[in-house]
Amino acid sequence: MPQSERKLKANESKQSVKSKKVKKIIIISVSIVLVLAIAAVAFLLWNNSQKDFVATVDGTKISKVDYLYYLKNSKMNVESKVILQDTADEKRIFWESKAGIDILGDALPASPTETNADALKRLTLEDMRDMALEYQKAIAENSSAYSKASPQVRQSILDNLKQNNTTQPDFTKKLLDTFGISFDKYVDIITRQQVASAYISKYTSAVAVTDAEVETYYNSNKASLDLITVKEVFYPTVDLQTQAGLSTEQQAKAKSDADAAVVKIKNGANIDDIIKNESKDPSLSTNNGKMQVSLDANSKSYYQPISDALATMKVGDVKSILVDNVGYYVVKYESITVFSDVKDKAKQALQSSKYTVQMRTNYASIAIVENGSIVTDIVVNKI
């Protein structure tokens, strides 16, 4: 072989070796980059997983999503019961206060050093601990409890939306805007809640109580147990379709018609005839103008102005009551329940109370291990 050809071959060989080394280096570099990328993703996933739960109870994680759902529900419940106006300052002052209120079956706060916000966070966590442990027992007793309940819960929610003329997309948007959760997550939360509640109800009914205990309980809790039956005539001050306020003249007429109805009923007119001819209540076809109202001070609701008025009324009294941003209700006090009417209800409430006390006593020693400062960092007034 000529010398020139041998040199050419040698150069080609060197170039080949060099090329292979470069390729090897590139492959190694790419592999390192991939490993580092995978490691970074793994770390991010792990880091996020460490932030997606607020505490553990007996090895079970309490997710942050679930906790915020229950915390916000409790917050809204408390704010409605103490009738806070929708102003940031009033709410902030209340949640930063240590004055406290007796609500949700517990005192807020529990100590002079605890703010209302801190008490609510603690009580919510304790309630979720109790529910998580009861849920564990329910699943241990019946492993298919969740899978059987879930489709029933979903259908029940959909049926309720239909009855209230609410579409699933609208409700889903409200869930996202209010709680930051999807419809499926809502179904999951409610299903686990119902599985735990069904388990509790099963064993609550076995709690022994005497008739004397039930009557004593009733006498101490009449406001939350008794129901007042009223007949009502409704004169709206808003458009029932859009909820927009009616004109000043239309609202004045609603008040005038309500006042006139009170006079007619007091003068002997049959309220049933007035209900039939004048009431604009959307539920008229199903309730015929009759409803039952609780006087429970911890049951603030749409009808609370009516409950408040009934507290100073007696059987046979008639009154026109304004429910803000809704309309005037002409209410006739028909009757109120007595012990025999609500004995079963009182018994169930007493059994539930005893079971809850025992459950909390049993679970008080089970530690809630908080995940860092996640709960501490939550600002109740801003959720």
C-alpha cells in the first residue's frame, strides 16, 4: 500500500476514534442532564407532596384541600351566626379577637391566649381527626362502604341541583370559586363524610338513655328542638327570576299589600284564601303557604328574621316581617311542638351528644402531628 494511502487510513482511523469519543461524551452529558432533570422533577413532586397535607393522625394524612374546605365552611358558618357584615375590617377584628363565642358545640376561643381564628383552626383539625378515625373504623367494618356510597352521593347532589334549578357547570364553578375544588373532589369529601356519619349513627342509636334524661334534655334545649308552624303570605321586593330589586314604587306596594293582609287576617279573613289569591311564594304549590321554623339562635338562615319575630309572638298572632333583599312575609303563628311531638328527636340528639363526648374523650389522647407551619400560616380572615 502506498505511503500516502497508509497516512490517509491512519487519519481516518484517528478521526473515527475522536468522533466516537465525542459521541460518548455527548451521550454521557445528555444522560447526566436527563438524570438531573428527573431528579429535579422528583424533588419538586416530593416537595409538593410535603405541602399537600396539614397533619397526620394515627398515620393518616389530613389533606390541605380537605382541611381548607372544612375550615372555610366553619368560618362562613360562624360569621353567619354572629351576623358579621360583609366588611373586611369587621371580619378581621372578629377573627383577631380573643373575646370568643360559644359556637359549634365548643367555646371560641378555649383560652385567653387563643384568638378566634386560632381556636377555629384547632377545632376544625380536632373534628377532622375524629371524623378520620371514625371513617377508618367504618372502612375496617365494611371495606366497600365508600365505593357503594359514592355513586349514591353523586346522584343525590345532582338531584338536589335539579330541584334548585342549578346546573352542574354553575355549581362546579361555585365550588372552584369558593373552595378551590372540583366537582369530583366535592363528591369525594361528602362521600367520606357520609360514610363516617353513617357509622356514627349506627352506634349512636345504641347509646343508652332514660326517658327522664330525654325530657330533661328537651327542657334544656327547647329552642333547638321545638318547631313553630306558621302560615305565610309572601310579597316579594325582588324579581324572583333575576333577584334584582324591584322599583321603589313596587317595593312600596309590596309593603302596603302586606300591611293590608295583616289587617284583613286580624279582622277575621281566612289566611288560606289570602295565600291562594295573593302569595307569590315559589314553593306555594308544595307547601300551601305552611312552614316550620326553629327558634334556635345557632340556626341563622334565610328565615332568621321570621324566627326572631316569632320569639316574641304567641299562637294566633299575625305580623308582617321584612326579610332583607327578599320581601315581606305576613306570618300567622299557628302552633308549636311539645315534648311528645319531638321526643324521638330529643332522644336522638341526647344520644348523639353522649356519643360525641365519649368519642372526643377516646380520641383526645391521639396526637395530631401538624406538618410544619402549614396550619399556623393559614390566615382565617383571608381564606
